[in-house]
Amino acid sequence: MTSTTDPSPQFPQSGSAIDQPLPSLPVAIFQADRDGRLTAANAAFRALALGGDVPSPRTTPWSNAHPADRHTAELTWREATDAEADFAVEFRVWHRDGRLLWVRVNASPMRDELGRLEGYAGVAVDDTETVGKRLLLERLLGVVEPSADAVIILDRNGAPVYTNQTARVLFGVDDAVDLIRDPSVRGLLQTIRDQMPRELLTSSDTSQWSGEVGFRGPDGLERILDVDLVIHRDHQGVIEYWGGVIRDVTARNHMQAELMRQATHDGLTGLPNRILLLRTTADALDRIRGTRAHVALLFLDLDKLKDVNDNAGHDVGDALLAQVANRVAHATRPADVIARIGGDEFVVLCNGSIDEHSALELAERIRLALSGKIMIRGVEVELTVSVGVALADSTHLEGVPSADAALTLLRHADAAMYTAKRRGRSRVEMYTEAMRAASVEQKELAAELERALANDELRLAYQPIISTHSGRVVGAEALLRWDHPTRGRLLPAQFLHLANESGAIVPIGDWVISQACQDASAWLAAGLVERTFSVHVNVSPRQLQEGTFVERVTSIVRSMDLNPSQLTMDFDEVTLNDSQSGTTRALQTLRRFGVQLALDDFGVGVSSLTALRVCEADVLKLDGTVARTLGANGDDDPIVRAIIQLAHALEMQVVAEWVTSADQLHRLRMLGCDMVQGYLLGEPIAADVFAARTGRATG
């Protein structure tokens, strides 16, 4: 632009006062000299850039700009005037209403008749909206470009408009042009179009779609992509662009699949666990509804796996379980499902062509495959298994959800397995209605046992413990009896397992300890027994695991005014081998208090000698099966002699149980056994009868 192109209005010379402003037009226009000083400015310019003020001779177009922008404007003006080129700059100004506006100024050189640069003439526009959008776009790109998700925008024809770095890496291209040429990308876009519902493509509204598609990446690996797509349409319903976010979810899906596998499979053997077994069994039962087919469950329980873990170590036990899983797989049919649902418990699901005969035959084949001596990591293991079999047909499913029927079938197989164990182990048993009736009876008995203590139906019987040296009563074992209102007197073997399973053993055990201490205190007060007398009470792992058990016992002893040594706690190796760490700690705490400990049933466990190291005790009770042959052939049993000598070396007294003959008693006395008990010396009797007999013996 030159000064001769528009003779009106006239502009003053550089440096003079601005006394002839530009015409009042809606466009903000101005003129400035070479130094950037305004020589003319109309009202629109003054209102936009100068806040409505009349400029002074030293005013620049950007004099009202934000301080941070003035320096930039000055540098840009200097560069433009040095090059005599067009000038363009953006800066912020505060509007009189408090808003911060973006003003864009564009100016072109004005020259005189000789072509010399005389100044600049230009316009200013409110660019707030445009700059705002541009800044927002830049910030969005700043977030999107380094995003871990691939972002891609396509025009209506499917040509890429924008891709971020992640998208280019995912597709193995350098720019958007390469992207549209890549055949794998074109195939992916076509796959997305093919997977989208037709109504989305034919709709006239902007729509969204999400889904997963397969894609072979530039590295040749199959990937799974999670796509969130937006189809944007104009007001006429014509597609303007496609935009989407693409995530590579291959690793996530694999992780989810692995987590699902871990949740439904055993970590050691890789077999299905209880959750998956019940789900699979329910599906199998669903398939036989209304048919004559059967579903069978074979419940396998390894005999004495705990002994292997205790003696050879858990690594050998784990290797044994893996070997068992392998042997079961070879003994079963291809369609059978093998699961491990517990430490030493396996279940085989048989569906399809199975009946009672074939189920028993398969169970026997598995039992034989898991019987005998095997070598595991240099350790010889005697392996046996007990198997329970339960069968179900469509009659078992009438009115019952499949999930409930599956759980019932598993319980039936479990009950059959326990029957096999009770009948001698290493055998197969089929679940029968008799077992069901026995199970119902046990449930009823367990419910009645919960009320037995409150109904005063429990009793204690005392069997005397005799000194082999003096022949005097030095103790008594308190034995629990249940006077059932309809079944008569029940022994512990008939109901104590129910008390342990239900937890009723805890209050019952407290009652036994309290009653035994009360009776012993009465006998001591009446002078019926010596002060060295001690009453023996059996204690279970469940009781010892109770956090306040020790405090309750010590409180009972104090309340009965007993010396702590006048109470002896009998426990067996099963109690010591219990996995709860507090069991042994509770026993030793009681011993420090003064209560005597007796290791019961010694000699029947495979780790008896180990038990002597695990927990210190005052008394060793020799199981009756160990000493029952004494006196039968005139020879002293060397095993009994060795045990007594070992106990004495450990400062323990020895009590021999189940003494039934005079010869046996004589041999035990000769071998140095300290105390004896058994039917030869006295059967279990009620407290008042025990007091009467002991009083007569003392008198």
C-alpha cells in the first residue's frame, strides 16, 4: 500500500499529533510510522486495541497489550520494518468490561512517490474466538499426541486427517499418507465398517460404536484392538468425518484370561478347581435333563498325604500330587474332567455313557493306578487312595437348579469317600440311600448336640490311673458321655467329631475342664485322693486355637483352689501336627503356668519321635496297641522297653493304657512303667462311684 492509493483521509507526518482520525468504520484501521507510532486510528481501533483512549503521539498499536506480549510485538515490528515486509502479530488486551481479548494486527508498508518506506497501514480484528480454538486444539494435540491410545481421524472418504504417534507406531507407518496406502490398515478399516451395525451407517445422526477387532501388526503378531468410534454428520446427515480411539488390549485380554484361569484352576497341577468343577458339573446335569443318561462324580482322597509332607517335606508332597494328577489322567477316559478341589482331594466328572457298573469299574481302575510304592525325588512313598462314587440322573434334577444339584452330587461323593475311609481305606464305595439316611441322622445328631449342654445331658466318667510302684490311685482320666434322651448313652466316638466340625467342642470342652476340676477339688477336700493326684482331660486342636483358651483354663483352676499340677491336659500327635501355630504355644503357656501335659496315644503315629521334639510334656501315655502283647510269650517287648527308657531320659513319666491282664501289668512294672490304666484296674465310672471306691481303697 502507498500513500497515493487513498487520498482521503490525510495523515499527519511521522511524529506529529494525531489530529485527523480515520473515518468511523466498523473495521478497526490504523496507520503508523516506521517507528511503530500511531499516526492515525479510527474509533473501532481505539475501542478494540486501546481501550477507547485517544492515542498520544508516542502510542503504538500494541501499547495496551499484555506486558508479556509487548516485547514480542516490538521485535516482530522491527523485523518487518528492517525487511520492509508485511507485519502480523497477536497480543492480548484487557477490555473495559474485564474480558481478556486476543487482537490480531495485520499491516502492510506505505511508500512515498520514490518508493521509500513511509510507514504502515493496517487493520486489527478481535481474534479471541479463533485463538481460543487454536490454543485448545494445540493443548488437545499436546495431550493426544503422546497418548498411549492410538487416535485417528478420517474424512468422509476414509482418508486419514490426523493420526497421533501411537497410531503411526501401531500401524507401522511414518505419516498419514502412508497410513491410507498400507493394506493392513485398509483391511482394519474395512473390518471396522463390516462389524458396525448397518443402522449406524445409514443413520442421519452423529453416532458412536465400540467393539473389538483383530489386527495383524507390522511385527506379524495378531493383536486385539478395542475401538471407540464416532461418526460425525452435518445438519443434513452427511458424514463429515470419522474419529476414533484405538487401544491395543491384547496384553490386557491375555492377563484377564490368565486371571480367570488362575481363579478356576489349581496352581500346582493345572487342573480345574472346585469352582470350575461345580460349574462344569452343573452344565453336565443340564444336558441330561429329560434323558436317561447319568452323570457321575468320583471323589478321590489320598490316604496319609499329611504323613508324607511331615516326614519328607512339602516339596515331595507337591511332586506326589503332580504324579497323582498324571496317573488319574491316564486311568480315565478322554471326555472325563479331572479336578483338584483340596490338598489331597481330586474329583473326576464322568458324563455321557456312564452307569453304576462302569462308574465303579472306572473308580477301581483309578484306585489301582494310585496304589503301591512309588519313588518321588528319591523318597519311596506308599500310595493308597479312597474313592467315593455318586451317580445322578434326571430324576435327581426335578425342581432343583443344576447348581444346587451339582453341589449335592459332590457332597454325596464325598460322603461315599468317607465311608470308604471308615471301612479300611484304599477301597471304593458307591453312595447309597443308607448313606443318605446316615448323613441325615448325623445332621440331626449335630443339631441335638448343640442343645445337649444346655439340657444337662452330658456326663463325665472317670477311669483311675494307678501307680505301678505303690498301687495307689494317682490320677483319673475324665471321659465324656452323652445321655441322649432317645438313643441312650453315647460314647465320644459317636458324637465328638460332630462337635469338632460345628465348633460346639469349645463350650463342651470348657464344661468338661470345669466339671473335672470341680470333682477333683471335692475329692481332694474330702481326703479321698492324695495331694499329688491329677485329673486328666483330653483337649482338641479346635479348643487350643481359641485365643482366650489359656485364660479360661487358668481361671477355672484358680476358682477351684487347685494346684495347677493337679490338672493334666492330654493331647495327641494330630494336635501337634495341626497347621495353626498357636496350638503348641497354648500348650507351652499352660505348662509354664503349672498345668501338666500328657502326650496321648503315643506309638500309633508315624511321627511319634518327632512329637517328642515339637512339644515338651510331663507324661507320655503309651497307646494300648503298643503294649498289648506284653506277657503273651514271656519276652519283654524291646520296643516298649526303649520307649520307657527314652521317656525317662526326657524326664517324662509313662502311663500304659488298655491294661487288661495281670501278666501285662507285671511286665510293665518290670520294665519301669510308672503308671497304668485299663479295665483290669478299673472301668470308667461316675464321679460319685469313683469317690466311693477311692475312699474305700484309701481307708
